[in-house]
Amino acid sequence: SPLYFSFSYLAKRWIAGVDAVTCTLLTVEYLPLKAAEGSNCMMVVTYAEMAYLQFKNATKATEIGPAQKSAAKGMEYAQQAASYAPQCDCPLAETYVLEAYTFGKKAKDATVLEDIRKQAKTAMDLSLHGMGAAQKCNNKK
């Protein structure tokens, strides 16, 4: 954890006609930051949100190719979110984003646009749940 420095300055003042000493006082305070796990929880949140947005794009696509591409990108982000979840000590978030990955794969592998949209919608919802779970874990740290 970094050290924080704070400075205190005593200005010149006159005491009974005598110039008081002007001094600068340096105090070092050790303020521990949140545990490193907190930043890893925020990485889960970030990647889960990115997965959510890609899966959302897949649900709104009007052609199979772009829908599958968005689903594949969402899978990558869900996988990244899942890789940070153990460091965050948040098994529920990990479960949600791994499930999002699974449904993202189903969307990517589907050959009918409506099937892609359906699977991507489920992946999108699971990504959102993963974000929420990771935020709750982060707040407990």
C-alpha cells in the first residue's frame, strides 16, 4: 500500500514582538488501501459489463454474421470476467459469467437468427447478474 504524505505549515507570527519560528512539518501517514481483491472485483464488473454490451448487440443484430461475431466477442469478455472472479473471491460472480460464456457459445454456434438472439439474451442477463454479484463482493471488502 502506498504512503500518503500530508504537509502542515506554521506561518510566521508575532508573539510579544518576537518573530516565532516558521517551520514546515512533514507527517507521514500510512493509510492502507482496500485489499487488492477489490480491484479484481472491479475487473470482473468491467469485463462482465463489456460481455453484457456485446451480447446485447447480438440480440439487436439483423443478420446472422454480425450477431455471431458479437456473441463471440461477448464470450471473450465473459471469459476474462471469469478469470478475475477467483482473485476477487466471488464464486457467485464466477458462476454467472461462466454461464454467460456457455450461452454465448450457444448463440455463436446457432445458425438461425432468432436462436442467436434467444441465447444471447440469456447470456446478457447472466452477465448482468455477474456484474451485480461482483459489485456486492467488492462492497464487502
